[in-house]
Amino acid sequence: MRNFLRRIGVIAAGTALLGGALSVSPAAADDTVDVQLLSITDFHGHLQPPTAAQGGSIPTGHGTSVTVGGAAYLATHLERLRGGHPRSVTFATGDSFAGWPFEVDAFQDEPTIEVLNKLGVRFSAMGNHELDVSPEFLVQHMREGRCFGRIDVDSCFTDSTGRRFHGADFDFQSGNVVDARTGRPVVDPYRVEWFASAGGKRIPVGFISTTVEGAVTNSTSFQPKLRALDQAETIARYTGELKRRGVEAIVLNVHEGGSPKDTATAGYDACDSVSGPVFELAKKVPAEIDAIVTGDWHWRFNCMVPDPAGVPRPIVEAGNHGAVISEINLSLDPRTGEVLRDRTRSVNHAVTRDVAPDRDVQRIVDYWVGRGARRFAEPLARQTGSFTRTPNVAGESTAADLYADVQYWNANRTRAGRADLALISARPAKGSNAVRGDLPFAKGAHPADADGRILFGESWNAYGYGNPVLTVGVTGRQLDAILEQQWRTQADGTVKSAPLAVSRNVSYSYDPARPAGDRVSPRDVVINGRPLDPARTYRVAALAYTVIGADGYGAFAGYTAPVRNGPDHESFVDYLKAHKTISPAPLDRVRIRVKS
């Protein structure tokens, strides 16, 4: 662990580098209130030890790497770090859940909350992924434990202790994500923790949280009823409010990040050429902020950077998936409540697997892994034939057509989401692909499943990546341009195809002999039995990832009146429960125009 002076390399002759002489702490070493801050970020529900590809092996900065992660190992390390620290608080910097491991994703992320409760998390910044369902889901279900649907089927699952899910034992903060109509934050903007001095005096430490400003327009966390305020302005506002309340020690717990220049070799406890939006933000936030804890970018660093007044303060990030714990030690002056900056120390700890895993947390993990396996095998529906991603000559496939139909059905379950048609990229030009797998009729290695059953886990793996289906308005002219973007001329003159699947009520033809950008004629696009009207506005159901242009269909830009429908995985499960038997549709929605 490196202290303030060693971290910034200051000796008596070099204080001018900081823009002036260093202040000397007025309190004696034995007359301070020492507070330990332990933080994790971007846990994403990784209860089991992550693989190397998931961040389970991280560089030390000395030419070696270390194997890390796993909730039970994280619990052991946290408990050891707390030893000898009577004033310690553990918190998270966002994206704790909305995880991708099946054993948490298929249970509304409730397993993650059970683990975080056991880890002793006191509070958390609201990351963008905390909004992957809705702000109501975050507050009412994840925080307060309110149930929806059928108990132990849709929500409020029985946990490892045999009790029903009761919500988080901690709360969430973010000052800059607000209701678009009222302007009010959807969760509290900050939290105040109190620590007692040796003489019994209670001293406050404030923790302000903000969320990356793109959260409400990101694909998974797309929330048209919310807006994000400027982070720097928000932080300045609540810094002033805390100061007026008599809080002198203030920590910024911000879901915004950065990364080292060389991510392959930079050590987890180093500050090697680190940059990114959080460092630009740090230049703007008040000097009264004593430490900055960051997240979102999934990288690891431990820096000491001058505040706007020239006095260094720590900026740390703990990577992701439970691989690292950031520790900051603050010394508070018991008379003023201020942080004695020259005594501030910070260090990142690797969550190594060379310790005994915590038995209680491992028991929780094992319970949910086992229950996840059982849920994976739950039958949802039957199929009469295979749905595959193999395209015909026109680029159409039975799997992509099915998933387009699912999105059309998903959107039209509500009046607000009602759509004229649905689109899904079968093979996008860039980015992620929601058409992830086939649904074969014959399972091969599983003879018992050769009767055409579709299992819960099979549906989860076949379609989607945790993205909501949006219904948006686009003109017929835009829709034609979107269809044209299925073909892109490359630098070498070749044409790359990025086919779109359409819902069952749509058909069109294209001429491959025509130049890219002029292959679809509006009169050959038929929606609900009528030709495409370039001047009309159509309501289109598509994944948010596609609507915001992330997979290359930029012609969606300028869409209007977005409505958020159900998320992909869960909607497919609902579709299969509502359609007990499904059959591959004829591949006749997309045709190649043949010259007569």
C-alpha cells in the first residue's frame, strides 16, 4: 500500500509540482478517525468464478497474471480486509446485477442480491444496467422486494435459506438520472454514513453518486421516460448541499470510468497512462470531493490525481466480475470532520483464489447454480421442425423469421407498444447478434429431447442478449433506407450483406444486380397487404440495439415516439408459453427479383 506522499513522488524540494506547499495535518496520528472504504464494481451477477475471457485472469503489471474472482472468494477477501478496521464500509459502484450468467439472469437477478446482502454491501451507485428493466423494477422489486406475476415462478423466488426474496439490504443512489417529466431523481442522489470517534463524536462522510449520461439511451437500459443531467453540474449541486448540512468529508461514487493505455499489461494496482471520461469529469468536479470511486469501463487502476485546487485525491476502479476490491483509507479530523488528504491511502486488491472460499456464500452460489440447471431443463413448448440460422439464397432463415415474429408479438401485447411490423438483424454488419442460436428438432446428444420439446435454457441461448424491444416511428422513406442498408459496398468494391428478417405480415423483393443502396423498390415492400407508403409513419418493433444504430442500421436515426416493450429473453419465454406448438414458416418473406 502506497501512501499519499509516496504515490505522488513528493519530497521537500519538489512541492512546487503541486502548485504550492503541502498543508500539514493539524491532528495528531492518534487523534484521527480512520475510515476504511471497500468497493467493488460491475459485478454483473458473476457468482461463479469468471473464466479468463470473462476477466478471471488479470495482469499484475510485472509480466505475470493472477487468477481472480468468484463470490465466495470475494467474501473471504472482504472479511480479511475488514479485520482491524472498526470503521469500515463496503459499497458498490453500479452494474451489480443485470447479469449475464444464466443462474442469475433467469431468476430476475435475485441471486445476485442475496449474495450482495451476504457480502455486507451498504449502498450502491445506480449503474446503467440497474435500469435494464425499469426504475420501478429497481426500486420496488430489487430494493423493496415487491413481487410480480406468480411467486417463485416469475419473481420472489425462494432463496438459499428457504425464504422468499425480500429485496436488497442496501439502497441505490444517483443524482443525475431523473424523471423526464418531473425532473426528480429516480433514487436518492447521495448517502451519508456516520462514524464515531474515540470520544464518541459522530462524524459524517457523504457519498454522492451519478450515472454515465448515456445510460437512458444505451440499448439495454433504454428508458424513454428518463433523462440524464450533466454529471459535473449535478455533483457540484449536491456537494454544496452536503456542505450546507455540515458534511466535510465527501466521496464521489460514480458509474463512469476510464482505462489504461495498455490494457493487456497494466497492473491492477497501477496508474499506467490512464485516461477516459472519469478523468475529464474529475477536472470539473469540486475540490471538496476527497476521493473518486469509479466503474462502468471494466478496467482496474489506482491513481492519485490533483483536484482543481492542485491537491491530489485518489481515483480508483475495481475492474469487474468480482476480480478486484478497491480500498481507500481516509483519516478524518475529529474536530472539523475534514479529510486529512496527506494521510489518504488507496490500494487495489486482487480477489485471488488461493484462499478458502467463504462457506456461507459458496452455499448460496451452489444453490442457485443447481436451481439454474433445473430451470434450464424446464420444457416450454414443442416444435414440429427445426429453426436454423442457415439462410436461403435470399438471406432468409427460419430462426430469424421466428425471432422477428416474437418481437412483433411482444410489441403488440400492449396498446402503447402496438407495431405495424417487426425487424431483426439476422447477421449484422457490426456489433452483437441477437440471432444467437438454432432450435433443432432433434437434439442429438439428448435423446430424451428428440420429441421436439423446447427447453427454457434453449430458448434463452437461441435469441437475445438482454435487450428491450422498442416500438418506434419511422417514415416509409426511412424504412426503405433501412432495408437498403442490408448491403454495404466495401473498400475493395465487394458488397457485404447484413440481412434483416421481417415479421410474418411483411414481404419484399430486391434486385441483387442493382447497386448497393438501390436494390429495394418501395412498391415491392408489402405491409399488411398494402405497398409501402414513403410518406406514412410506421410503427416498427426492433431491438433497442438496432434502433440506436449499434449494429449498423443508421437509417433509424430520427425515429420518433419510442415505447419500451418487454426484454428479449423473457419475451421469448412468454411467447413459447403462449404458443405451445410452433412450426417453421415458409421462407417466402424475402424474394429475389428476377428480370422478365
